Amino acid sequence: MPQFKPVIITTTMPTREEAEKIGLLLLENRLAACVQYETIVSHYVWQGEVCCDEEIRMVIKSSRCHYRAVEKLILANHSYDCPQIVIQAVAGGWRGYLRWMKAQMGL
């Protein structure tokens, strides 16, 4: 059985609908224990132009062993040419919550 190492995976989407579609797929496939959505404003440079867009940030609570599958699912369902997908290790947390996360992913 894969080892549980909690991580936070963050990505952004152009719409709430796209974010929720991907979030539900992650949960249904037990690749995430929880997905959160928040509206943000992003400034960035794309193809030499400074852009400013409203986006939906997704915070995905998962396990390191699922990262590649999460990345693959996001890329297969994302409308951006170059989506942000970053991973951060979780150094600790409340044990009860971490146990719940692990159980949700069947680990």
C-alpha cells in the first residue's frame, strides 16, 4: 500500500464550473480528501503581455503518492495551455484531520 504523506496541490482555473468539474473527479477517484475553491485576481505575463484575470484557485488536499495522477487528471481536463500546478509538503497538522485525510483516499 502507498505511504501517506500529506500534501497541498494548488492550481488555478478560469471558471468555477471547470474547477468544480475537476474537483469532483479528484474526489470520486479518491485522489483528494478535500478540494477548496476561492476567487482570486492574478497578474502575470503571458506571451510577452502583462495580464490581469479573475480566476478560481483550487487547494487540493492529497497525498504525495497521488501527485502524478492528480497532475494527469488536471492536465486532461484543464482549458489553459500552461496551467499552474504546484505541490507543497505538509510538515504536520492535527492528527485527527490527517487520519481523516488518509481514510478518504483509502490509504
